[in-house]
Amino acid sequence: MGEKEIGKVSDYFEHVQVIAMTLSAPLKIGDTIQIKGGEVDFEQKIESMQIDRKPVTSAKKGDTVGIKISEKARKGYKVYKKE
């Protein structure tokens, strides 16, 4: 199973555990992402994604999305899509 970098964390909202990022490739609910940076390296299946605070099931390259995650992330961490 390979991985493809799809963007970097542009913001992290700790109180709701959501990262914001601009996609460099399409992404949809059910996809598995991997977040790497610092000492953080974890995988997670996407269960919740929003654009402009509205729930979406998919997003295309260039969209800025919010993704709920289970662990802490920081600005600049790389996000990969598992293939």
C-alpha cells in the first residue's frame, strides 16, 4: 500500500480536534490519511470533513477542508493519503 502527499496542516483547532488544509489531490469520506511531523505519525480513516463549515463527502484538489482527527497535529505537518 503506497502513500501520496496531499497537503500540509495549515491550522489545528485543538478544542474540536480539527485540522485545516488545502488539498493537492482529491479526498473523500472513507479514505485513510496519515499525518507525519515532529514525533507524530498516525493513520486515520476520514469520517468527518467540512468545507466552509458545511459537511461534505468529497473534496477536490485546491479545496480547503477541515478534517476531524483523533490525535494532536501542528501547523506544517504533512498529510498523506494511503492508496
